[in-house]
Amino acid sequence: MFSGLIVATGRVAFDPQPIEGGGCRLAVDLPAQVIERLPAPALGASLAVSGVCLTIVSLDGLAASDLFTHRALFELSPETLDRTTLGHVRAGAEVNLEPALRVGDPLGGHWVQGHVDGTAEVVDRREQGEFRVLAFTLPDALAGYLVEKGSVTVDGVSLTLSALGAGRFEVALVPHTLAVTTLGHLASGARVNLEVDVLAKYVERAVAAREGAAALPRGLGVGVSGVWA
């Protein structure tokens, strides 16, 4: 579980390497502030990379003089490649990083799973003094989960919707977010990972179950796996 508050950015070490079964390996160079927040041992730990929850399968040290202190290796499944932008990143690309929440950590953003629902495209950017408004496409399948002033995760960053329209939504970025995440470099046409608020999914599921139960003959209800008497 994550909060959508980015700890630091990392650097893709080399182009994704295909592996048997349709997946790939992704190597990301990590700075010290991310390493410090990983559990010991770090192998098997979860790390959100541009909003995608990945498992560290290898971790090696880098030269102390480098901006990055360690290189982490991840294995991406075909599902991850289909749902996210990570299969298209290239060597040198910057990615947002957030280690999993620890017991006692403040929840300054919102509940983020790192389970990306789809991708969106930047369709507009407007400067408002030191602030910036970004507009993104909104896939029809995800439109029902977004509300104005609600939460959404874009490339791992917890954001508040400032506007919502047909097929698009907007967010207003403060200078801090522009400075410490990759969102400050996004240009029109760029694709990002999108995760809707999981609470909206549970609400939808609960409402659908209640409506289904109401439509059944008296004495029947709806269970998680089907209909029960």
C-alpha cells in the first residue's frame, strides 16, 4: 500500500529486456533516500515505480560518487506491460519512486495500491504563475470512478481533480510537485499511468450487490461469489 507521496525520482538504467513468457526485466537506479526507506533485506520488497507496484528481485550497489547509490531489478509480467507505460520507457528516463508504507507512516495523500487501471494522455497544459494545470484524457471505463475534488493517482502521484469533463480531467500542480516529480516535465502527448481511488470501486461493488439483492425473490440474497439462499 502506498500514499501517492513521491519520495524521490530514479533513472531507468537500460531499455526493458524481454524475457520468456512475454514479460520483461526493468532496471532502475535508486537514490539513497529511497534505499533508506526499504525494509531489510530489500529483496522481495515492494516499490512503486511511476505508480506501478513492483517487487525488487535484485539490488546492487553503484559507485559512491554517482547520484544514485543502488540499482534495482524488477520483472514485469505481460499484464503489467499491457496496463502501464513501463514497457515503453527507455534508458535514462526519469521515474517516480515511493516505497511501501510502513506502520506509523503518515497518510498525507490517499490509499494507493500501485495497481494501475490504465493509461491517459496529456492533452493540455496551462501555466498559472508558479502553478501548472494539466489536462488528461479519461478512458470511458474509468470515468465513473472520478469526481471533482476527488483523488486520482497519475504516475504514482496522489492528486486532486480540479475539473472533470466529458472524456477528460484536470489537475492543478503546485511548485513542489513540479519540482520533485516527473510531472513537471510532461508535455502534450505524453502518456501516464492512471489509478483511480480504490474506495470508489468498493462503493460501486457494494451498490451493485445491493441492487442485485433487491431484484431477487424474497429469501434470496447476493453473496460475494454468487447467489445464496
